[in-house]
Amino acid sequence: MIAPMGTLLRRLALFVWRVLVGLREHSALLAASAMAFNFFLSFIPALLLTGALVGFVVRQKGVAAVLDLSAAPPPVADMVSGELTRLGEASLSSLAPVTVIGFLYLASSGTAALMDVFELALHARRRPWWKQRGIGLAWILGMTSALAAAVMLIYAFDTWAFGRVDGAVLSHPGARLFATVTFLVVGTSGLAILYRVAVVHPKHVRRRVWPVRDCRHDAARPRHLRVRRVRPDPRR
């Protein structure tokens, strides 16, 4: 039986309020900014490596193998060609290790910060920093591989199901929908796996996918895993 609209709205409002209170108690916005800083900073060495790879292709096969500049104005085409040629002059053998190490270090720092947030929110046993960094490195490598596999799957599905007109990728709405769903599944699964291995729960606690709504068994849980009820301060 479907609950009345007023009851559904009250439940929704209570859920939103509890989420906001939890974000405030655990300083989620501050932690999110720190994680975003590390993740976006890690894109800098990744972009450097990408530019070096593009320059290497340009040096081997020419600018036409990377970009079609026939429709661009001559000054723009000359500028882009010159920059790509200059990227091709960089030494890829010396640049690649530095950029890869920088990307993995900065990205794993953001993952370690996310693990700290999980541990503080659940009052779980803290892991040593080297173990956090190792888990972060493994997760970054796994997510990078999963995203690469997702891109290949989307490309193959677009070619097989809809065909690519004039080399255009994701030109059909169905292909774009499939790409959106694929990336959502990969991202959600990656975060779920990270949460599964990031937090050390007691052995006797049963781990669930969704929070337990029935609080009758809440008293049997350890104190740090019980459902917290925020009550207003009567002095305010």
C-alpha cells in the first residue's frame, strides 16, 4: 500500500535533514574539497603524458594523423601544427615515468583522504598510512583500467549497434544513453568496492549494501555503529 503524499514528503524531508546534519558533523565539504584538489591536481601530469604521446604520434605520422585542420583558418592551423611538433620533440622515455609516478601519487592521496573520511564517519579502526596508500594505488589502477575498458566497450557498442557516420562517435542518442549508464555503473561500483575494503569493521558485524531501516536490532550493534539520532538542544 502506498503511503499518503504527506507522509512521503515528511520522510523525504527527514532524510534530507539527516544527510545535511551528517555532512556538517563529519566536515564533508572540507574533506570533499581536499579530495577534489588532489584528484584534479593529478590531471596535470596525466595531461603532460597525453601531450607527449600526441607529439610522438605527430612526429611519426604527421599532424594529419591526429587532427584535421583543413577547416581551420591558416594562422590557427599553423599555430596548432607548431605546438604539436614542439610536443613531439620532447623525450618520451624521460617524461613518461615522472608523469606516471606523479599521477599515481597525487590520485592515491585523494583516495587516502576519502578513506580517512570513511574511518572518521564510522569510528572504525584506523589503517596505517602505507596500507592506505597501497589500497589507494590499487584502486586508482583498477579504476583506470575499468574506465579504459568502458571506453572500448562504448566504442564497440556504438559501432555495432548504430554505426558511425563520417567517423562521429556517440552521434546517436541511444549510444549516448548507453555511455552514460556504463560510466554510472563503473563509477558507482568503484566507490562501492573502495568502501568495502577501506573501512575495517568488526568481524561480528554483518555488512549490508543499504542502511538498515529497522532499528530494533540496533541495540545489539557496537556503540560506534549504532544509528545516531540528532536531537535539538533545548537551550537554543
